[in-house]
Amino acid sequence: MHRHLSRFAVVAAGFMLATPIAAQQGAPGGPVPVELLRHRRAAFLASMPAGVAVIRSARIRSIEGDYPQDSDYRESNDFFYLTGIESPGGVLVMIQPDSGSARGEARLYLNPPPARPDPVSAPRTAAGPAAARLTGLEVVHARPPVPRPIRRGEAVIDPLDVVIDSIGGAHQLATIDYRRTIGPLRAVKDADEIRRLRIASGISAEAHRAAMQATRPGMWEYEIEAVLEYTFRRRGAERVGYPSIVGSGPNSTLLHYDLSRRQTVDGDIILIDAAAEFGYYTADVTRSFPINGRFTPRQRAIYALVLGSQQAAIDAIAPGITLAELNRISRDYMKEHSGTLCGDQSCDRYFIHGLGHMVGLDVHDINPYFTELRPGMTLTIEPGIYLPDEALGIRIEDVLLVTETGSENLSAGVPRTVDAIEALMASGRGP
């Protein structure tokens, strides 16, 4: 085990042992600290316009009607952000009678505890004192049950919608679209969010290292994907952050290649864009490396240009700059250093996507592209060059935390330089 991974494992395990296993039925991420949940709701109320905001939990997907291989319950991001719990049927109602004021009220409605244990489904947080303790709300209300339709296909009225309408009527308030309110709040991460992202990035880095060490010419892309996702799960990630991209040779030039069906060939570059979700927060990490462990001169030159373009943007991260400006800085570097690598044109022509995006509860999270960065924001920097005629695609992506003076690379645990990649791959091949 690598030294920094030992520290990561100790920190993660220590947190899990030191906190009550209650909020998410023993989830590795542990409960969100109550004081942070209270702060998030207070900030939401202080910034929302006058009105009623209704934040609903996710629905349970049916293993009969939906895809059974993708039917695990994942709470909706906004509901989890403001309550810290997983509770199908839950509704958080935020009431703000005076726009721009911190005054307001949060009412949480959850399903009542079941009369008897459910023999089919895993238990979830229900209304009652335990939910109040986990969320930091004084009272958690039991929501009225939704009636079953008498005839198939018949529409039914959720009694809770009637309750919500009556709340708005009593305060003479309309229901509002709350997305503009929660977006800026979610963009800046608090201490618990950064902890989760740090662990997600550490797990992702370990998985990329494992893939580099395991890869051999002739392996199928799906074998390499299995190494990655096995590492995610064994380290406490409950799911992938997004469908893993494992593309070799010509597939390395496809931005969102998702089949993993090709057998690798000696001389290929393989591009892996894959990351873990830990405690509802996802990293986003990409590495490109030679399947045989040694870059050719051509691969090395293209890789060095992409790495330099990434580093130029990373070096420029600071409070006050925008993603749009970082994109320009990275592209300017690529133009200035392309030489004749891409013929008589700049390699910038083959950089066919944006430089990066925010990460958090979503892999492409709240994304203030033209908004000035602030400490606590987390984003990716991911320049790339894609040359389909050469079956050569290079992308390098890391998760950066904006600090008071610059940034911290949360995914630095996986090597980025040519020499470091080749050394790690050689260590996995033995003498």
C-alpha cells in the first residue's frame, strides 16, 4: 500500500468509527454534521426570494419497470444537501415570507415509520425523533400517505400537495423555482463536502494507479475497467461517479466512449476517465498512458503538450479568476508550444471540448463558467488533444480545490508526468 493511501485509509476509517452509524444506515461517508445542515438551510432561506420552495426526495426505481441493474436508491442531490438523509417520499418545504431576509422556516415531511419491518426493501429514515436528530430540525412531520388509484392508470392527488398549497395560501406566497437559490450555495463546498471529495479523489487515484500497474497488451478494455471499479467499491465508494470511460487506440479519441469492448494492442495509448462517488460526492479523474508501459517519442511529445497546458491553467487558479479565463490560458499555452506537432496548425484545433467544470454532488456540478472562483469551489482542469487519424487521444484531468492563495490538487495521488507513469507501470511488471 502506498504511504499516502495509508493516511487516507486511517483518516477515513477514523471518521467512520468516531461517528454514529445512523444517517445512511452505515454508509461509509457517515452522517453530515448537523451544524452544517442547519447552516445550509439558513443560507438557503437568507438568499431565496419570497415564496415557498419545495425540494423533493428521489423516487424508488422499480426492478420490474426500470432497468434492474440500475435500481439502487440514490437520494436527490438538493434534498440530501439540505437534509443529509435518504428518505423516499420525503419533501422539504422552505418558506420565506420576506425576500432577502434570513427569517423563514423549514418543514420536513417524511413517511411515517412502517407498522412492521419491510421484508423487501432496506430501511430508510422515517419521520420521528431520530430524523429530527439527524437533520437538526426540531420537528419532522409525518406526511399523509398517497392513496392508491382505484383503477389502473388513474391519477391520484398527493395529500401533501394540498398541505403545501395551504402553506402558500396562508402566507400569500407562490411556489418558486429554487434552482437559482441553491446553485451558488452548492458551488462553494463546506468542510464536510471537501472531506467527501478528498476521499473520493483519493479512492479514484488509487484505482487509476491499480489500472496502470495491471495493464498489459492484449487485455480487453472491460478487464481494465473491472480493476478500476473493483478498487472503487473495496475502498467504500458506493457507486461510480459516472459511467467509466476506458478507451484504447482509436477509442481514446472518443470523448464519451462507453463500450469497453476492444482488445488492446501493443503500442496503444489507453485513456481512462473514471472516478468514484463517496458519500454522494464524486471526483473526476482522467489519465492517458501506453498500454505497454513505454511512451513512443510521438506519444511523449503530445502528452507533454497536454500536460503543460493543464499545468498552465492550474498555476493560474486563484480567487477571482473564471473558468473562461482559465480556458483561454490553457489554450494560449497549447498554441504557443505546438510547434509542428499538429502540422501547420496549432494543436489547439484538436482540443475539442471545454477546459473543465465544477464537481460535487454531480460530476458536472453547478457550473459558474463566467463567475469568479472563490475559496471552497472544486473544479476539474482537463485539456486534451485527439488525433483520430493516428488513433491517439491524450487527456489529463484532475480535481482542484480553490484555496485562499491558489489551489490544491485533490487527485495528485495518481502520477501525471511521463517518467512517473512509466516508473509506476514498470513497478507492476516485476523484474
